[in-house]
Amino acid sequence: MTKMKRTMVIVLSATATIASFSQVAEASSYRQAKTQLNLRTGASTENKVVTVIPTSEYVTEVSRLGTWSKVRYGTKTGYASTKFLLTDQQIGGLRIGKTLVVNPNLPLRSTYAPGESPIARAAFEKMKLAAKQEKITLVAFSTYRSYAYQKALFDKYVARDGFEKASTYSAQPGKSEHQTGLGFDIGGADSSKYAKFSFSSTKEAKWLATNSYRYGFHLRYPLGKESWTGYTYESWHFRYVGATLAAQLKVSGLTMEEYYKLEPGKPMTP
């Protein structure tokens, strides 16, 4: 090998290594707003607020200055208090880009408690208004659930139906999308059909199946995909993922597990 060729190989190898480290650094620099958070022009509460970062929104941490983090949020860069920025380890689940995936294999931390996502709520209200114009009534009857609430709910179902059966229709604590604040159980005008299989035949369910992706909602547990999601079909359970990803999932017909090439969801034994 000539000296020039050896030099090129070394340069290319070094470039690949730097790129690899850059990708890792970029991947690990994502942080999630623990609460509604002010993005400021400097590392002090005395500095002007650039914008407000909604709860559960992801930002990119660029650097730190004392107890403050310099972050990018959309097209804006500024400073936010580091103690209100959660790491992946503090959240749990699996973050892919800016999407948080939760399933029976990917549990959240018991301490993760973001509350209902204001972004998801705003999207739902927009969808609700659009449906109303077509004489369709939509009701979000269950959204955010804490770890403790989900534990009490799951334990109740286990006492009634046993662990194995309960695990097919209810998430174990830490494994519920409702804990992310992005899971929305949506019903229609007839509350007797909330969280019931019979909801699937209603005009509201059909409208949602056709239109929800336009507003960023994905039918998380579709019919025929039980072996992938780990749960029975739920025509009422939607996950807010944003309009772009929702459209991609709608067109592909894939679950999040399939789309991201993850292992199928399988409830753990007690």
C-alpha cells in the first residue's frame, strides 16, 4: 500500500470515528421538559424569555453553564434550568429520535410523572372540533395516568380475571402509554361504549380510524396486530405521535413495534 493510500485510509477511519462519536453525542443530548419551562436568552432568571417549552417536549442540550443548559428547541436556542430537563434514564421506555416508545418490554420509571401533554390535548381539541363539524362527538375519557393509578387499576383487573388474562387488555404499571401523557382513550356520544369492543362499530370509531392521523393520533392497538403490540384490539386507544409519524404509520399499516423494528410486546409474568 502506498504512503498516500495509507494516509487516506487513516483519514477516512478517523472521520468515521468522529462521525460515530458525533452521532452518539447527538443521540444522548436529547432532554425532555419535566414541566412547562421558560427558554431564556441567558443563564439566569433575569434574562428575557425567548419562548415557553411545553411539558414533555424534547429539546437538544448543547452545553451546560452551572445549573443551566444551553438548548435548542425548534428553531430557537437559549437557556433552561438543567434540573427541569429529564434524561432518557430518568424517563425509561425507549426514545427513538423525539418519539418515546412504551410497551410491555419497555417500561417507564415509576417516578416519571409528566401529566397530560398540552401538545396532545391541543391536537385532540382541534380534532374534536373538526369532527363536530361533521356531526361527530368525540370525548377523551381517559388520558394521563400516574404509575400508582395504573398499578391500582391493573391489580383490580388481576383480582377479577387473573394475571394472564388481565395482561392482554391492561398494561402493568410502568408499561402504560397513559403514563406518558400521550395516550388518549377516545369515545363518542354513548358513554356506555367507552373502552368496549362495541365502540368499534360506531360512527365515531369509524371517523377516528379514517381521520385521526391528520391530527397526529395513531391507533395504537389495531385489530390483527395483537402479536406485535401484546394487547387485544382497542378501537378507542390512540397515541399522539405528531402528524408526520401518524401519517407514516397510517400509510404503512404498521404498529410502532413493526415500524421501528422492535421486538413484539410480551407481558412479563408476575
